[in-house]
Amino acid sequence: MYAPPNPNLTTTDVLEALYASCKTLREWGRAIDGTPLLAARTGGDKEPPIFITAGVHATETAGVHAALNLLHMLDTEHKVYVLPLRDPFGFGGVNHCLSFASGRSVEVPKHQAVLDYLSANAKLVWRAGEMRLFKLGGVGFLWHTLQPGLGSFWDMFSAVGQLARDDPDVLEPLWGKSVMMINPVSGVEGAGEMGRCWHGVMSAAGEWLHLNRCLGRDDAPPEVSAVDRLMQAVRPGLTCDLHEGNGQGFWMPIPRPEENPERVFAMTKAFFEVIHRRGYPITTYEDWLATDRTGSDADWMRPEPRLPGLFWVYTELRGEGPNLCSYAGCFGIGYGTEAPMERPLAMRVDGITHGILAAIRVWEQTL
């Protein structure tokens, strides 16, 4: 068993949990603020290895909790590498990000006060209605009025993406820099009003990307390069990237492998059997469509008719580059979760933890 998840988990807490695990740790790189990206080595010595990771989007905290649970709960003969937090900078929260960008300690208490601070100390790059984009030091900050659920996130993400396509010169002061969304999911348990910043990046060529879309690139941010370094060295046979997203239940967006897709089908069937037994909802394709606001018209995600909640992903149709699960296909199976962000944190953590344990057991049995 594991302790109930702490919704106020910090980057320091994650690092301390890794050190306290008494597992062998290796640093694969450092975030822009210098925080080490640590992976713990556990399991046995059997190949191919398993790689478990989470927290590339700092607002998706359930996966971070689940990765730490799996570090202790996964019993396998295979080598296991657990990197529970891919974006320690954004996970550090609004004041941490502001302090790093300012070069001095910043303690802003509330969302509205963040706008006041940026207006007084940063350069305004762009504004549309109540949404404002600032440059503070070498970091961009996107502020928007708070909205229920995931509304602020979708508005902010879509607006910058549209601006990068339609009027990229406006964003030139931020090319090659991180752009942090402030409080995009303030009502989500585990994120909170000041608890996290969602980490986007502007490439040197003016592309709007994020930390799960820069893999395999020479100009990748340091957080992404660290994960890439681990992947190249370890060459995992199974990569589990733990995410959360829209919809009312759990769903699994998985790149359809060219070889033996039935193996992934069996893994996911086991995952959803756990979700069903624990009384948690599963997102239908219709629910996903109704709550998705990626703005893509391409048929890049298609439902598996035999298993509600399993969606085959074709990232090449989305036009944003490979995510980690797609990139993992170079080495083995890329396997991703999506838990319902607007549901209780304990439910999300529990579903991811036990669902992934079941999926890994099937993976082992079908090697």
C-alpha cells in the first residue's frame, strides 16, 4: 500500500523521495533552473528494460505520484528505470518560476497579483483581451483570467499556437526560450492556483512546442535532452509515460505498433479491467471528442472498436512531431495513460498505478 497522495507535492518532495528510496540514482541532465533530472534504477537484471516516467506537463501531478508508487510496487525481473518528474521547473510553481526569471526571490500570493507583478517588472510581448504574454529575464509568462476546469489551458495553448502560425514575428523576443503558462488548471486537485506552471517552448525558428514534442532534435530543451539521453542509453523495451487530460474517465492514447498490435491491445484490456473493477469511469471516443480542443482537424486519433477507451494515435498526422510514446517505438513499445484531471487526485493516482501494474504483467507474459 501507499500513502494518500499529497496535492501539494513539491519538486523537493519528489527528489527527497528518490533519495529516500535507497535505489541507485543517475542524473541524466538538468532543467533550466539547474534541478537534476534523476532516474532510479530498480527491478532485476533482465532485458529489455522498462522505463516509467511522468510530469512532462507539471500540471499533471497524478502521474508523478503514480511513478513514485511504481518505483516501490513493481515487482519484476526486468531492469526498471523510473524518472518521475520530467519538468521540475514548472512543477516548482509560479513563484519559483518567477524567482528564477527575475534573479531574485518572488513571493506573489494570488493569481491577480501575478499580473500586477509582471506588468510592473516584465516586458509585454502580446495581448489579446484579458490574455497577456510577458518576457521576464529569459523566460516567457502567459497570464489569463481563471476559468473553470481546463478552459484556461485550452485558451492559452491555442492562442499561442495560432499566433505562432499567423504572426510569428510577434513572438520573436521569445524564440529559443521557455514560455510558462500561469495557473492553467487552477481548479484541478494537485495543481492549484499557484502550484504549477505549464511549460511550453518557442524554438529558435519560432515553432510553438512543448516538452513532449521536441524529442530527437538537436535544439531540444535540456529537460527533453535528458530524457533522450536516457532512452538512447537504456533502450527500453517498454516505455510508460503517465499523463492526465480531458474527459470524464481514463483513456489510453497509444501509437499503434506495426508489429503485434494485439500485444498492446491485451495490455490495455488488462489496464481497463483494473479501472472497471475499482469503479472508475472510462472515457468514450465521443466524450473525448466533445472535450478535446487541440484544434486539429486531422484524423490523428482513432478508436479501437473492440475496446472502449483505447485510441490508436497517429502522431505524424497531427503535425507536431513525435511525443515520447511515439519516439519510444524506436526501441520497443510506447505506452501512455490519460487520467481525468477534473476527478479526485486519489482516484487518478490509484487508477494509473494499478492499471500500469496490470499492463506490465501482460507485457512480461507475452515477451
